[in-house]
Amino acid sequence: MKHVLTAEQYDRNSLEELFQLTDDIKNNPQKYAKTLDEKIIAVMFYEPSTRTRLSFETAVLKLGGKVIATENASSNSSGKKGESLEDTIKILQGYADGIVIRHSSDIWPQEASKIATVPILNGGAGKGEHPTQALLDVYTIREHRKTLDGVKVAILGDLLYGRTIHSLLKLVSLYDNVEVYGLSKECFALPQEYVEMLKERGIEYKKCTSFEQLPKDVDVMYHTRIQSERFEGNFGKEEYIINQKILNQFSQNTIVLHPLPRNEEIATDIDNDPRALYFKQAHNGLYVRMGLFVQAFEK
């Protein structure tokens, strides 16, 4: 049994094992078609989702398993009646062989793993982490560049509440000669704990205030929407919008990633640019999550 709770549980070797497995699943899907035969996976999402929830469910089906799911567990489960986390997990593990959780609490998946006798997979936890998203992000970068060593990554948008950013930084910082640039409104700046984490791993975090301050040969521009559900108040519209005019200022090897959904931060006029890989990125999520299920139930 293997939980997937945080990006911190991975090192370079375990990442490469997962990515090689993912490559094999993409190339030989029938080889894995009965991996979850006779297994049932519970999908409990207390927050809205399209890509994460449906890709997890599709991954189960493609591996030969079955799904029981609650799309809006915050209002459609006994959690609304005050049922405790401990009771919910104890009930679910009697119905299912594995549990995928998304919750507004930063620590809910970790707490669930202390109780569960079946694998717990973190589908997004508050403003803390979204490890499976980061895994598919790094897989997409690796697929494009062949290596993460020497990668120059610009993170944009909501760096404060963007849990996908937080998990991504924990993974890319495992590699050598990485450069990280941050571009956001000051009110959405990267938390100091992540700046310190990068420093401890030998990476200087370079804070920017305009696209002009980003290196033109940056390998990845990773944008995120403003996570308005995480705070009260109105901080206005996104200031840093990637459109065709902006993208044309950068290298032909610069790729644009986004965990989606997007709002105005990425203009639709770049959708057909070969550097815009966010839809391919989302599709890679299916295969990476299939790989995670394979690993979760390895003997």
C-alpha cells in the first residue's frame, strides 16, 4: 500500500521510476488494463474539480477498476451533518480499496492516511499542496525537454494560494542548476517558506515585477489563476496576461503551462501556438495518475 500525500515524499529516483512507468502506460495501455481488476476506488471531492476528478476516475476505469464518487462532498456527504474525518475514512475503507480526497484543509489527506488501511491519494489540499498535479507538470516538462536539470522556470499569478505552485517547486528543486523566477502582484507573492526552501536547496529565487525581467530563454512559464475561493475581498484582475504579443518576446523553446481552469491570465490567441502545452499537460494527468494507482497497489 502506498499513499500519495505530498511532493516531499519523492526524490529523483522515485520520480524517474514513476515517469518511466507512465511512459510505458502511454505506449502499452493494454498491458495495464486489468491492474485494478475487482478493485473499487472512492473519490471524495469536497471542492469543485474537472480535470483532477475526471482523470482520476478515468484512470481507474482504464485500469479495469470501478469508481464510487461524490462530486460535491461538502454538501452531498455526511460531512455536512458533522461527521468526523475519522468516521468518514473508517466507513469508506469498508467500501473501497483506495480513496482519492480533495479538501479545503491543508492537512486533511495526511490526517486521513493516519487512519486509513487503504491507499490515500491527495487530489488537492487547501492552499497547501496538489502533489499529483505537480507530478504531471514535471512529467510534461521532462517529456518536452528530456531532462529537468538546468531548467529555467517562471511561476506567475497566484503564488500565495496556488497549491500547484507549492508542490511544483518541491519537485523541480530536486534537480541540478535550476533557476526559478516569480512574477505576481505583491499581495500574491510566494510565501517566504518556499523562498527559504529553494535557498536551502541551492536555488536563488528571483522576484520579478514585469515580463521584461524574465529571461527570454526561460524554459517554462507556469501560470495560475487567482484562487479567489481562498480569500475574502477583491484584488482585481490579473495584471500579467500571456497573449501572443507577450509570448512572441520569448524563445521558440519556451513552453506555457497552466493547471487549469484559466480565466483571463492566458489569452486564447495562443492556444494554437506549439509552445502552449496546457491541454497536453492536462491529458498527461490521466497517464500519471494511472501510474500512481499501479504503484499504490504494487505487491
